[in-house]
Amino acid sequence: MNGLSRRTAGGKGAGMRHADHSFRAGMRRLGPAGAGHDPVVAANQLNHAAAAGHAEAQHNLSLLYLNGAAARSPAGIWLGEARHAGTRALANAALLFPDGVDLAADPVRAFGLAKAAAEQGLACGQANLGMMYARGLGCAQDFAAASEWYARAAEQGDAAGALGLGILKEHGLGIAADPKDAARLYEQSALAGNDMATTALALLHLEGKGVVRDEALAVRLLGGPAAAGNAFAQYQLGLLLLDGRGITRNPARAGIWLRRAAAQGHAGASARLADIDPEN
């Protein structure tokens, strides 16, 4: 949802102004936890806007259905308690909230909405559709289609689109392998603030794949994402510090980064910590 450009179909007639109002109302329902947080109501409001051709509503509704959402309002807490309080409490809950307050994931519906937003030219919607094709979410996996939509997003400067296309080009998925162009795309995405792209570019420099091999540059590139909390970057930086690649060997600092990655569930970091410090 970062960097969304205002893009709606059919100009700003009365119908589209109403759709825009529904879109904004729906997004407010997805705001911070509180009395107003209600994914079901949000979905209904976004649906009204999406049906009118509002591209941002289509995109955000796609994201909502892709993952599903649980209400974080007091009503959501009360309903959760009602489920364990017996038949009477459940009957009261059904009367007050016939549609519930949680939204179930629906990848097929998410895909249709993503396609609608992408076809209107919304860059973040195109990147989202590329991701769904690449992962086979709500559709058959199709790397060629993924590369097409990622490319359209990247051409508009979308960081996620550039990252996705870079991954496909690096590994030759649905498109001819081209590590040099993958590095260019990673750099484009990294300059737009995408930590995963920065990490991917660092790994290319570690291997000398499509770029000049430069371990010291890889260390510098990994520093930002690692500090920002990216577990994979923390793991890689820990390994480089442990092995003294591109930086003076420092097992103590390596342990710090590996523990931070392990705390986020990175299995490789946990395994390496067990190797270097079996007692912890």
C-alpha cells in the first residue's frame, strides 16, 4: 500500500466519488486496533468501491482476501470469548454480528481482484498479480505471466515489481536467465528502499554473479537490512563476520546477528549457533 497513486476508472463523476468515499471508509476500518477495526465491514465497503472500478480498492481488497484478517476491536475479543461461553452467548453473537468480524482468506477471489487492479495500470496491483502468478496463489503457477506483470510494475518504478522480476531473471524462471539484468533490477528496487532487494544484490556481489565479486560491498549492503530487522540479512551478515569474509573476523558480533536472526525463526541461524556455541 506504500506509494499508491490515485488511480480510478472513469474520472471523478458522482459514481466514482461515491466509490472513493467507500474506499476511504473501508481503509479506515483496517486501521490500528480499536473499536473501529472490522475487516468484514471493511471488505463490504471496499467491495462497493471495487465493483465501481476503483483500482486501489480492488488492490487492497485483494490483499485482504489473500491473507484474511482477524478483528482487533473489543467486539472481536468479545466474539472470541462467546465461542467458548456456550450456546446462549453464541446465539447473541450471531444476532449482533451475523457476518462475524473476521474475514476468511480467499485466494481465488484475491486473484480476480488483483487482475482487475493490474489491468487498470496500478503498479502495486501489477506487482501483486505477478507475485500471485509466481507463487500459484488463487491460480495455476505461471512464471511467464509473473514476469510480464512484474515487468509492467517495474517500468512504473514499483520496487516490489523490480524485485520480483529480478528474482525470475536471476534464476531463469519463465524468462531467460540474466544475472546482470537481475542485479540492475535489484539495485532499482533497493534504491526505492526494498530491503529484500538490497539483500539479494549483496548475495550477487558475494558470488560475483552478474556483477563484480566484492565481499566488502556485500557486507556494507547487508548492514542496512540487518539493522532494519531483516532476518535473512542478519543471518548472512553473521556468517560473513564468522568467516571473516569482506570484514575482519569477529565471532562475538557474528553471534549477535545470528541470535537476532534465530529469534525471528531463521532455522539456518539457529543451526549455526548450535555449531559454534553448543551450550546455548
